[in-house]
Amino acid sequence: MDKITKTAALPESAREFGFYVDGAWRGGRPLFERLSPGHGVPVTLIPKCTVEDLNEAVAAARRAFEDRSWAGLSGADRAGVLLRAATILRERRDEIAYWEVLENGKPISQARGEIEHCIACFEMAAGVARTLHGDSYNSLGDNLFGLVLREPVGVVGLITPWNFPFLLLCERVPFILASGCTIVAKPSEVTSATTLILAEVLEQAGLPAGVYNVVTGSGRVIGQAMAEHPDIDMLSFTGSTAVGRSCVHAAADSNFKKLGLELGGKNPFIVFADANIDDAVDAVAFGISFNTGQCCVSSSRLIVERSIAAEFERKLAEKMTRIRIGDPLDEETQVGAITTDAQNDTILGFIAKGREEGATLVTGGNTLEIGGGRYIAPTLFSGVGRDMEIAREEIFGPVLSSFHFDTIEEAIEIANDTIYGLAASVWSQNIETALTVSRRVRAGRFWVNTIMAGGPEMPLGGFKQSGWGREAGVYGVEEYTQIKSVHIEFGNRAHWIK
């Protein structure tokens, strides 16, 4: 597919994929039929792999790591493969975006923008591959010299979720590869297509066999087996805090594998009275509606200064009613479909709970019937108590709760009143206010007078129960390395036994 038209056509039949192990495509497994969440028609057929398939993939990744076909290359050679992959991704951008939309339900314009970010991740990782380094110590005396080496951690198990199947994959894979590690990837069973397409891209770019493998199937079977697998050296998981906790237990009970976890969020969007109100209104509407609110860094808690709260909520409600909801394949769509039936039910359950608990529904809260898909209007609640479920639980949908404050101390207290610490945003024209809040709110990513901005140079990750470790940038390559101290003696060693 060379070009996506204004409203691209649906495929005539579901596309069947294989899974990918040791540089070869495999099949012969029962298939999972994925229906497009925006259209209700079959779009892909994905293999239900077995634990035996996983074991073969891990063995292939282990062989590829131990034979040094990737880890033994120079940083320049690894960078070359990553740059070629970036070129191929640019050539296949529209095709990859198309399949992302069909399985996930996000708007095509958003999907295409995400692929551009993915290309940038490969280019960034290529640069880090060439500059990754250790350290030396010339301070140990004339007879001893110290080196600190960074070595790849080994075989990495990578479990990615359904909300950003390709984006989150590419915020990890190129950085893992830059470190010299090998990968066994398991995408969500409902959004596996683009993870498999990346295997085609990497093979074409010249990645050696066994370095990138993909097994597909359920989290309960394949994901759990990955967390428990004794020959996976590190597990990178993105998803819910509850499942992240189970990964910690599984790692402890198996081989104490290293973990990288990006988990849930209940992110504050703090607005002071001196902010540019129109900019802040637009940003919070975007922040709660982007990817249909199915976003771990979604701005789901509006914390607004009381003196402007009524005006702010009025302008916000009016703007939210003008968001274009519709067919994800339409270029004009801003909010697409809810990705799964289960998530649709969860979001509607939280909306009902918010009403039951006494919050005021300002706008939204309703479903929309569009072309056989699942759609929920962006929703704003006011008068939300801090102990209500909609205030504390990650809804993972387009549902925003509004809180009011009088002082900067109160704003910071409300912002930090959560088990999560993934992201936050503050809006103020006063630099002292902005810096004070950014330093005291506990979150791994922070935006001042903007939202969801940045690039692959910046690290990603959370505080508290939002996760461990960092992805992307230099930190995202170092995360997949381990440190070795080397001590080199000069001359004759002084004998201990005389």
C-alpha cells in the first residue's frame, strides 16, 4: 500500500501472519481472529504460540547472543543496521500505520505520526550505539589500572501492550539492539501485526538471524512463561501495575532476571490562574482524548486553581464537544475506537461509578454508534472527591476528573496523592511556580506549559508504582547493559606468603 487515502478501504479478507523465530517464519498453529475495533470486521489472523515455541525462540536468541554475531559487532556496524531499518520504516510508514489502525482503532493521522517517532528512535539508537562507553580509573597507583566496561545484559524478553503496539515497541527495540542484546518479543494478542512486520524490516536491514524473535499468544500463557523463563536475562514489560507486580514475583522465583517496568499512571494536569487559559484548555482536552484516553501518560486528573475553575471547566467542556470522533481510517478523525470490548466495559463502568459516587458529569459519558465500532465520547467530571474511584484508579479511557486548589502547597499535595508517578504537567507563566511544582511533584516525566512533548533523546519511565528503569535515549541503551569492573596489575605482585 503506497498511500492512505482520506478514508482508506478495509482489507477484503483478514491477513494471516506467522510467527518469527531464528530468522524464519513459522506457522501451523491455531489462529486468533482479530476484529477491527473501529469497524467490527476481521482484519488479521495471528498464531497462538505454545510455550515450546517460546522455548525455541529463547534458545535462538541465546545462540545469537553467545555466538557474538550481534554483540561482537562494532557500534558502527550495529548503527548501520539500525539506520537501514529506519530507512525501510520510512518507506513502509503508511502500510505500517494502516495495520496499526485496523488492529488498535486509533486515528490514521495519529498512527502515521507515531511511525515518524519510531523512525527517530532507530536513528537516535544508532547514534548511541556508536558512542556507548565505559570508564577508566588511573587513580589506583602506579601498579594498578581500572576499567569499567558496559556489556549487554544478554537475552531480553519484551512484552508490549495493545494501546501503542508499534510506538512502545520502537521505544525499546532499537535501544536494546544498540546495547548488543538479543530479543524475544511478545506483543498483545489483539495487536500483533506491526510487531511481526518489524521482523520483516529488521531482516531486510541485515539483522542476523536469532537476534529479533517474535512469539504471539496470550499474556497468561506466553507472557507468564517469559517472566518465569530461566534463560531470559532481562524482562521489559509495559502494562498494568498489577501485572508488573506479578512479573516481579516471577523473576524472583526463577532466575532473579533484571526488570524494566513501565506501568500505570494517574497523571496530574495542574493549572494556575496566571496560565494561558486557552492553551491549557486545548492541551488538557488533547491529553485526555489522545489515543482515546488509552494512554499511560494521559492527563486524567485536572487540578485547577479555584479562582478560574468555573471558567476553565466551561471552556473545556465546550472544546471537548467539538472533538471529531469517527472512523479511524478517516484523516479528519481525532478520536477513534476503544481497542477491546473488555476495556470498553471498564471505561463505562468507571463512568457509572463516578455518577454513583456523586461526581458531576459535565460532558460526555455516552457511547456512539459509528460503523460497527466501539466509541465513547470524551468525558469530564467535576466535583470529584479525592477518595472516589475515578480519582484514584487508572481508567485508561477518555475520562477526566477535575479538582480545585487554593495554594501551591495544596496543588502539589493533590498531585502527589496517588500510588502512581508516571507523568505530570504544570501550567503557569511564573517560572518560580513552574519550577517549584516540577521539582516537588513525583513523576518520571514532567511537562511545563505543554503536554506529551519530547523526542527519543529523553528518557521514559516512572516513580513509585509506575515502574522501574528507563527507556529511550542514552539511558535506554544503558538500561540493557551491566557493569563490569576490570583491574589490571602492572609489574610483579607483592607476595602474600613470604
